[in-house]
Amino acid sequence: MGTMAVDADDGVDAGAIVASVARDIDLRLPALTTEMTDWFVQVIPEFRHDDTARRLMIASTAANLAAIVDMLAHSIPIERVTVPAAAAEYARRFAQHDLPLEALLRAYRLGEQMFEQWALAALRARPHRNASVVLDAVSLLSERANSYIDQVIESLIDIYETEKRRWSTRAGAGLATRVRMVLETDPLSDEAAGELLGIPVTGVHRAAVLWVPGPPGAAGTADDEDDDATLQAGARLLREASDRTPLTVMADGRTLWAWLSGPRTPVLDHDVLHGRLPAGLRIAVGGTGTGLAGFRGSLTEAVRARAVAETAERQPPVTLFDEVAVAALLTDRSEDLRRWIDRVLGGLASDEPGCEQLRDTLRVFLSAGGSYTHAASVLHLHKNTVHYRVRKAAELRGRPVDEDRLQVEVALAARSLLRGRL
């Protein structure tokens, strides 16, 4: 008499299957988080942030996914679930940026659907399933995931609306709203923009972004007030370093936007900024531009310069767009950029010990016009050391360093400036 096949789910209840599925998802969570956040950006226009807000959006998504996986894997009661800190801060940032609550809630519902699709795929991959137990597991998983989303959304609505009220009562809130209208409304004439801003827009503009790095203070706390004071001190310094009073608005709880505007190109003393910038404050400065396009474009450049600064292991206190323009213009496509750098530099693009030193030496050598003597002087090295490193760099690249020289120089500059992102 033959033996009967034993179903892999015999004697296993729905809760155990749900926990197993959650553990399967947990193993792939980094890749799945990227999949979800990329989808959000694709289908929800309000999620197309600058680099700083995008990182917070990714942190919020990752924290929610980790929380829901833990809840399912360890049978944590829904009553003990709280809003992850990154998710709460992202809701506040959403309110500060005057983005609609509906877009945030839509992301949670879309995320719930995607999570359940992942779970169903994991269930389908299980061998010898007991149909009845699997159906129970599907029902339980859907119920618990929905309960998590409902509970978190309820809290997020309160967080968002509280921050919205607080933000609307801040000094300058009306101007901040009008500035966003000028930045985002098309078509818009220079004259209409000037009426909204209260300053002529037909002149020359240079924008700056001032920010307090690190985690922001909780809304309404002493830390939050400290951030405000630091940003305002930076705005005063910007005025002292220039020949005019900047137009300033709070972009969010730890970021201030400023414009130096007038009929002539603004003067900005970089030495004053470097020498007297308050501790705990960073500033990125865009190039100059004219008219409404210049008002918008200079801020975009300052935002991009900030993105470059934030990739550094030690954020520089002052970053000028014109000094990091190549890297700044590439910050939106880091994955494509890394592939291109790998093609251009070959093995020299590696993260292996010693490669960064070789790249830095080659970058100085090429900028010195291929002079070993000049490069050695800049690097404070013996000429033979420079010669050795350049030869080693060529070996790792697999081609002469002067082949496609312009591409090599751009790739080296981008690899150096964006090392924290690539």
C-alpha cells in the first residue's frame, strides 16, 4: 500500500503561515522598498520631491514596511502599533510643503495593495498548500495589514492637520505660500510674479538654501525653536555678506530659502560666509539668473548643490553650485550615473581600498595638464609616486588614462563629489 503525501501546511495554522510570509518579505525588504518608492514617484506627482525630501519619503516607507512586517512576523497586537518616527516627520514635511493630505493617504492605500500582492506571491510559492488554511492566511493577512494602515492613517491625519495649523500661523506663512505659487505656476508673467512676491522679478537673482543638518527637532519643541534661531542667524549673515537684504521664506522646519535680488548682479562675500557661518548650519548657493526663469533656476541650482553637499562624509559648511555643477546636474540619475562611471573608469571605479587615492591622484594629474611635476607639487608627493599611481590607475581602468580624456575627468569629478550616493 502506497504512502500518502503529507501537505506542508498540515498542522500549521493561518497565523504561522502569515508569520512565514512576513519573514520571506523581510529578506527582500530593501529591494521591495525601492520598488514601492519608485512606484509612488511614478504615480503620485506630489511625491516628486527634491533629494532631501525624497530621502525622508524613502525612510518613511521603509519604516512602515519594517513595522508591518514585524507586526505580522511576531503577532504584535494592533493596539501596540504606533506611527514610525520617519512616517510622522514625513507627514509634517508634507504639511509644511503645502501638499494635499489626499496624496499622502493615497500612497498608504497603494502601498497596502502592493504589500498584499507581495504576500500573495510569497504564498503561491509555498509547496503542497492546504487550500483551506491558505485562504484563512490570506484573510488574516489582509485583515491585519488593513488594520495597520487604518490605525497609522488615523494618527497621520492628526499629525498632518496639527502641523498645517501650526505652520499657517508662523510669521511669513503667507509669503511662503506665494513663493511656492511663483515657483510652481505656469504660465506666469514676470509682472504677476512680482506682485505675488512684492519685489521686481525682472532683475538679477541669486538664491541660497540654508539648512540645519541631522534629524529635525520635534514640531513645537525647544529643538525646533533652536533650528529656527539658527536659520534666522544664517539669513542675517547672508545679508551681511551681500549688498542687499535677501527675500527669505521657511521651506520646512529645518530649511530656509533666500534670494538676493536687484537690478545688478548681487555681490556675495564668500569669505564672510565661510568664516562666520553659525555652527550647525549649512548653506548652498546657486548661480545668478535674470527674470522669473532666473529666480526659479537659481533656487534649483542651490537645491542641487545641497544634494551634492549632503553626499559628503563631512558636509562642507558652504557649497557653491558653480564649483560642483557637474555633479549637481547628475544627482537625479545616480544609478545611471554609476553605470556610466563604471564603464568609463573600469576597475578604477571600485570601492576597494586604495582606489580612491588613485582616482584623486589621477584627477589632479589630468587637471594639471598631464604634468607629473605640477601634480606632485599640488599633492605634496614625489614625482615618482605620482607616476606610479597614474600607471596603476591606467592598469585598473584597462585603457590609457588619456583615452576619452574628457569623459574620464567628468567621471572622476562625479565619483569624488558624489561618493556618498554612488
